[in-house]
Amino acid sequence: MTMMLGSPAHERIVAIRRDLHQHPELSWQEERTARVIADRLGELGIAFRKDVAGTGILADIPGQTATCIALRADMDALPLNEETGLSFASTNEGVMHACGHDGHVSILLGAAELLALEQDLPVSIRLIFQPAEELGAGAKRMIEEGALDDVDMIFGGHLDRGYDPGELIVTEGWVNASTDEFYITLSGTGGHGARPHETVDPLVVGSLLVSEFQTIITRTLDPTHAAVLSVGQFHAGTAPNIIANVATMDGTLRAQHPTAQTKLQDGVRRLAEGIAAAHGVNVKVEIVEGTPPVINEGAPLTIARLAAEDIVGKARVRPMASGNMGGEDFGFYVEQVPGCFIRYGAKPPGQSYPAHSSRFWWDEAALAHGANWMRAVAIAAGQHLGT
């Protein structure tokens, strides 16, 4: 059983997507979104538990065995003013679905409709509607509140306007990077800008760090392990003729390999402490670990690829064209159970804009392909585990 483009089932999830797009909600605030999901699950006769991790929902479709396959969608929007000009553009000032999570919810609800019509499912299906992916925090809380209890395998996906509708992107290995952050405070002795010899200038030390940090990537990491270190903020001083006594900076660390992630963290600490000491500046370094990398491998990868080929044909299943240094808290799930994360081709006609842009939009044909793949991969994974 599949969902055809333009069919009543497809039109239903398009309508849900447009409704959610018109009423986006930020992380941990997805209350209306949760109500829409709950109402649709109720119409489908699927039992669910709401208020998980605040606004999340867990739903279960029973099968013939205790084996359980989980399918996950994220729900939250971004703090942006929409500039798409769509007839169903956001009505919430300063909030926009600029990453496709409205589509992810609709895809999972479409898969739920297809699975609810199945006779004698071989395994149970867990539907995970997760808040706060944009903060990298929702998955962890959902797991803490039971999202993976009794789950044997998990699958998820993300809309991608870099690929055509009808293409399903199944990639082996690292598909999302780790997302750590660093916060550095440099404390010196401020004074008059005309008499720097009377001061210990933390701004100069901070400037050295901005430059020297790049040597962590060029001289300590394996060149085959993609990584990024970016300083996002650097603040010091209050006036042109005052040497500041404190400078602060923070930034992001991205890595697709656990070894590279560790070396980035160690390198930031080592350089910050060493350069500060060399110049007589006190330093405090805080590194906050974010989401782990998402890695596709083993049986879940094979199952995901075969299910994709079954839905769109082998010629339309392809790997990602280039590495992705963006984060995705789906990584917390695959740390706990085997899983796979793919991308749904959703390139719109005409000019397209990247995710997190105020003009981001995508082709709604991707909804049917995504729903069909989720149904297919859940059943295929259940059959695999059953044998």
C-alpha cells in the first residue's frame, strides 16, 4: 500500500503541512502542533501518549510480535520572519518553519495512516513526534521519558531542497556532524589606551587565539576527517581609548568523527590555556557538548536503502553529494539503538533557498515519497528482525 501523488491521502498531509506552516512554534512551545498531531492520531484510532518531554508525543501501532520499530519526526520552528510570499505563510510574527519540520510531522502522520490500514503488522511501530530539535535537546529528553523503551531499531529523515522530488538520499557513514560549543573568558588588567605597558591586554590574546585555533584543524586532525571550528562572537572593551580588562569569545566545533571531536575539544583548551599563560592572562574555558554525529551503518543502512529502492526505484536512490556539517539530535537515538537517517529530495521549481533562510520552501511532492518510505522501512525492518 502506497500513497500516490495527488491522492486524497496525499492531499490530507499537504493540508496538515500547510496548517502547521501557518502556525509555527518555537522549541518547547509546540503546543498547538501537538494538538494537531493528537487530533489526527485520534482520527486514525492510534493510541498515543502526549506531554512527553513537554510537548512531544509517543504513539504505538501494535503488531504481531514485541519487536518494535521507531519512526521519528521533529516539530519545532525557527525564530525568523518569513519572506516566502506563500499563501500559507506564517501568521506568527518572528517564527517560521524554515527547516521543514512541518513537513516531517506531516510525513510521519502520512506513514501512520498507511500503517494503520495494514493488516497484521509483523512488528509494533513506535511513532516519535519530538520537540526542540533546533536546540539539539529534544531527542535526549524524549529518550529519558521512554521514547526508546522496547525499541529495536529507529529511522528518520530530513527534507532537502538540494535533491529532486522522488529522490531518496541514503548515505553510508557520517551524515551529520557533532555540534559542540566553546566559551572562553580572558581576564587581564585594563587601563589607558595610551599606556599599554601598564596593562595586560586580553583582547590581543583573544586575537591570537582566533588565528591559532585554525591550526587545530590543519595540523592536528586527520585530513580525511571533516571538521569545522568557527568563532561566532568576540567581545572586549567599552571605548576607543580604554584597554579592556576582560575579553570573551564563543564558537562552534563540528566534527564527523569521534576522534576529531575529541581533538577539537582538547585543542581549544590547550591553545587557550597555553597562549593565555604565555601572555600573563587568566583564562576560563568551558566546552559544552552538543549533539553526537549521526552515523549510518550496518543492517539499518541496508534496510533503509532497499526500502528506498522499493519506493522510488534504484536509479533514484543516491548518496549525499557532499558532506554535511550540520547537527541533528537524531544522533542521540542511534547512540542507543541501531538506526538510519536519510534525506527526502524536495527541490522546488525555480530558485531555491537554503534551510534556515527566511525564504526557504520546498516541493510538497516529497511528502508522499517520505510517507511511503517510512511505511516501507518500518515493515522491512520488522521482517528483518523477525528472521
